[in-house]
Amino acid sequence: MNFIMAWRNIWRHPRRSILTIAAIVFATMLLVFMLSWQFGAYDTMIDATVKIHTGHIQIQAQGYQDQRDMRKVVPDPNEIERILTSLRGVKSYTFRAEDFSLVSSENRTYGVLVIGIDPQKEPSVSTLEDMIRRGRFLEAGDRRSALAGEILADNLNSPVGGDLVLLGQGRDGSIAATVLTIKGIFNTGQDEFDRTMIHIPLEYFQELYNMRGAVHMAVVLCDSLTAVPAVKERIAGALSGIDSSLAVLDWKELNPGLVQAIQMDLVSGFIFYLILIIVVAFSIMNTFLMAVFERTREFGVMMSMGMGPGRLMGLLLMESLGITLIGVVIGTIAGAAVTWYFQIHGMVIPGAEEVARQFGLPERMFPQLSFLSIAVGAGIVLILTVLSALYPAFKVKGLKPVEALSAV
Amino acid sequence: MTIVECRNVKKIYRQGEVSVTALDGVDLSIVKGDFMALAGPSGSGKTTLLNMIGGLDSPDGGSILLNGQALEKMKPSQLADMRLHQVGFVFQSYNLIPVLSAVENVEFVMLLQGMPLQERRRKALAILDDVGLAGKYGRRPAELSGGQQQRVAVARAIVGAPAIVLADEPTANLDSASGKDLLKLMQEMNESKKVTFIFSTHDKMVMEYARRLTLIRDGRIVEDRRK
Ligand SMILES: Nc1ncnc2c1ncn2[C@@H]1O[C@H](COP(=O)(O)OP(=O)(O)O)[C@@H](O)[C@H]1O
Ligand SMILES: [Mg+2]
């Protein structure tokens, strides 16, 4: 009967209840959608960054990440290869070596990052091959060949087939000098990369820079983002017995800027949600306060019948919980439906192209519906609404029977 | 058997500088089976006294015993429990819970008392028959006339088998025919079910129905006689 009473009381002022429910529905929908959107964007950002360049995990010499000293090497890639080929959760891997050098065309010189890549393994880890806009990717057997970023190639005024003079310093301090032919020009969408990088075959790099078989990093792609921590641990475990001078870094450590960007976005999102929820919570509290005030005499009658304050409070909380639950359930379903639609069809945010480019993101973005985004969205609204209903209910608890009865 | 014993009960309302003595040393004892009118002009302290006896308010002086228990010593939760089992109230108007039907309003008391569903439904229907509302069980208060609403209120007040029913000007909002009907009903319940009633009034006609007439003026009992 308490339940029946609560239910009927909810519909006593249908318009008011519907407005309140609508506010809750709206807040829940928005939260579910926005959270899914954010999580989806993060996944896309991480995925793009990881696949363009860093991979999920890298094995490097201790300290190489902070100080790119060409003498800090992974001395024996074969040993690493033996570990990685049989490791569960590893999807693919490759080796790279890097050094800063000068490249010149006929009349221009730029400082660039020269990266030695394995033409066969690299495509399994990064999207570099797909980003070749002109010419071709490197092939096995290529020697004095290079891939250049589009901006760099423009700056150097060198088309595919053009020659570049490279001047650098080898691992042992000797001079590394050669002439390279541009075989392909890539565009990653990230200007920073396209302006400052050239890729050459790893074997040739090792020869040119006197690497004596060493590389600078093993780049690992895992089966999924969620598998990364476990794989990282497994690699570290396998390495610990072999070579203590090596470090295992995950994508967060490899891309501190990206992690920071995500954190900042989460915080600003959180502030926005908080404001939204506070507005909704106040409107709900207002509704409940109104409902309580206009029913004071009725509460007086109930108290005269011997209904204790605790029970009265229970009734009121049941009413507010009822309204909240209706709103949250509808809001969650509607929010999930809307999110689902955009998850399938994607969505172009006007004006966000610039940001998208900066992170190498596609223009059409997809929200990612997940248990987390639904549970967090619905949970926040549920908790805050119930909390905002507590205040009016507690006011009733302090009501004296005679005062309540004399209310009109 | 004495059900209510008031000894030198005082109540003073203070509103800033002004203080109003609503009850000025009331001595009163009510015995089982009384059918008593508490009569007096408006502002004489009738509502205040009934609220004290029913444990809705507490006196500033003196003592009230209900079934031998001193109300002024009870905590609010104990008072609520005491009202639930020992007291039935009928007010002048708006007695009923608007979202509940007649039968549900009557049942509600028994629900609070913890009676099982079957039993309370049966009792509620029976008592509604007794007060002449057979066939109107499912009506909401808004669908009942003023007289019918007061009948439901009486049914609700007596259904929990309280020691006493306190009715504060129960007929004041009714036309005289409905008022008489309600008084007859209360009289009948008093006789057949031995329910003890106190009802306040300032209406001569209503006083005539009482078997005991207690007059109150300026917070004092000035006359108390049985017919
Ligand atoms: N809550 C209150 N605050 C101040 N004065 C009150 C209050 N309730 C009643 N009074 C005063 O106490 C006196 C008795 O009131 P009441 O018991 O309501 O009389 P009655 O029911 O006989 O009309 C009146 O003078 C009234 O103004
Ligand atoms: Mg009065």
C-alpha cells in the first residue's frame, strides 16, 4: 500500500512530475551520450597515435625515452624477437633505430629524425604504409632509399626520385654520410611528423650509423588496448632474466602529451557534468519541496493517526525514488539508443577538424557505448537526485504534528 | 474505568512579547463509554485540550494520563505509537488521504498497526457498512460528499479499536442534516461498540446529543455535568 500511495502521489500533479522526469531523462541521456562520446574519442585518439607511431609498448634502453642518446641501444634484437614471437597478447612487433641528422637537397638543409624501419614488419605495427601519398613504401632489399614526410619534401623541394644528402654521426662517433633517393612521400596528418621525419631501411641504417646489429627500440602492438598492462608485465618478466639495462614502456609513458590531453578533457567534462547535474538536482529538490509544503496538513493527519516520522520519510523517499528511477531508466534507454545511432553512423563535429588533424584523427568520430559510460552516466544522476530528495524528506522528519495540522 | 486523567493542565502560547494562556489549569477525567461534548466559544481552548489529550502537543504544566501512562514523559516516537493504538482523531475537515479510496483510508490505520492484508480489508469493508457507506468503498475523498467524508473519518478513527476518539468540531463544516446524521452515527457507535467519544463544539444542537456536557471558557472548565 505504501507503494501504491507513493505511485499515486507521483501522478497527483502529472504535469509537474512529467517535467521533473523530463529533466532527469534529459540529464541521463546527455550524460550517457557525452561519456560514450568522450570514451570513444579517447579510444580513437589513442588508437591513432599508437598506430601512427609509438605502438602500445616499446622496449628501449633505460633512459632512452628521456634522453635520446644514440648510444643507448637495444644491443641484441634477436634475443627480444625470441621473447616476443611466443608471447601471449602480442599481435605484432617491429624494430626501429633513430637518430637526428641533417638532410640537404640542392640548396636547402634541415635537421630531421632519421628512422630505420623494417620494411616487412613495419606495416604490421604502424599505418605508415597506408599514409604514402606519392611513390611507394620501402621494400626488402632497398638500400639508399628514403620515405619523407610531405611537408619536409615540400620544404626541401624534392619530389619522389629526388636525391638527399644525409649527414649524421654514428654510434661510435664516426661520420655517417650518404646519398638517399626518395622512394615515397607520406602524410600522417600530424604536421609535426610530416615536417621532421624520414624513414630508411633498418639494415641500411645499422650499416650507415655503425650500429653493430643494435636497434633503439622494439615496437609492440597488442591484441587490444586493454591487454596492454598484462603484456607489459609479461615482457618485463621475460626480460628481467636477460637484460636489466632495458626498459618496457607503455603507450601512456610513450605519449605523455596524449595522456595529459585526455585528463584535461575529462576534468573539463566533469565540470560541465557537475553544473548540469546541480541544475537538475536543484529543480528536483524544488519539486519535492513544493510537494512537501503543499501536503503538510496531510502529513499532520497521517501523524495524528500514529504514522511515525521515519515512516513518513520513507514514503516521501519512495516517491522521489520512483520519479528518479522512471527518469533514469527512460534516460538511459534513450541515451543508449541515440549513442548507438551515432556509433553506427558517426558524427562530424563542425569546427573540430583542426583538433582532429592535430591528433591525427578521422573527421568523422564515433561514440563508444560501454557498460562504463552507461553505468557512470546513470549512476551519477541517480545518486544526485536521491541526495537532493533527502533534504525535503528530512524537513518532514522534523515536523511537529500540531504544526503540520495547522498548515493550510 | 478512567481512560483520560488531566491534572492541572496548562498551555501558554508565546508569540514574541504576547503570551496567550490557552489552558489555565484543566482538571478532567474521562471514563470508558463517555459520550462527551467539550463545548465553548471559539478560542476557549477546545482544540488545544484535545491535542494535548491525544498526544499531538505537550502541556507546559500539569499532567495527562492516558490509560495510566503519563504523556508528558513520552518521546515523540512513543507518542506516535500511543496514538496509533489508543487514539482516534476526527478533525473538522480534510481528514482523509486524498490519494487513497475510502476503504484504503480505513485500512491505512490497520496497515500501520501491522495487521495482515486479508483481515484489514475485511474489517475496513465491515466498518464502512456500519457507517452507512456500503458500495462507496472505492471512492476517493474528492468523490464523496462532506458528510460521507466525515463518516469515513469516523470509521477510520474507530477501526483500530482505540481507547478514545477525539473529534474536534466534526460537524462544523457540515449542513445541519448531515451534522445530525454524523452525531447519530457516533452515538450509535458509542452504544453498540462502546467507543468512548469526546467531541468539541460551540453548537447548541450538537451539545444536545451529548450524555456528558463539559463547558470550557478561557482555558478553564466551568461546568461539567452528566445528563
Ligand atoms: N499555535 C498557536 N499560537 C498561538 N496562539 C494559539 C495557537 N493555537 C491556539 N492559540 C490560542 O490559544 C487559544 C485557544 O485556542 P484553541 O485551542 O484553538 O481554541 P478553540 O479550539 O476553542 O477555538 C486561542 O486564544 C488561540 O488564539
Ligand atoms: Mg478549535
